[in-house]
Amino acid sequence: TNTTVETNFATKPVVVKAIQSYPGKDFSIHITDKSSQKGIAGASFYNGKYLIGMTNATGDISLSNFPGGLYLVKIEKDGYRNATTLLIVYNNKTQNFAISPK
């Protein structure tokens, strides 16, 4: 295993714990409005300054062969509060996140 912690979240990827020998996973992220529970289109999903993806019209992002591990990620969307959370990649499933309107 390889463990690193980056302190400058704004400019570098933040990998809390990456599992080198763990195979990449195909999974989805679903981002919703915390109040309405509806998917949010156009939300940006970041690891540090690196854009992982943007949500489609239903609030989904599909990722392929993503390295297993624990990541500190940020979600941004105009009209919503930015959210920082942990992304745990260990199996092929949908991970749900909710963000609050401003």
C-alpha cells in the first residue's frame, strides 16, 4: 500500500490512501440537490485541481478503470455551496452525494 496526504488541496490531487495493487473500478457518481433530491446537471467533481468529471442532465458521472482508494474530493456548481467529501473507491457501484443550494 501507498499512503500520501497532500496539504494543498487547491493545487494538488489529494489521495488519502491509494491501494496500488487494487484493480481499477468502473462506477458512477450521482449528485443531487439536498433539498429537492433531484439530480444536478453540470456539477463539477474535482480531486485537487483536477477535474474528474461533470454531471450529465440527470446528475450522473460514469468513471472507468478508476484506481481503488480513498480520495478527498470537491463538488462545485453555481448556485450551490461547494462541498468537500471523501470518495471511497472499492467496488463497481453508484456513489451518491448531495449538495445544498446557497
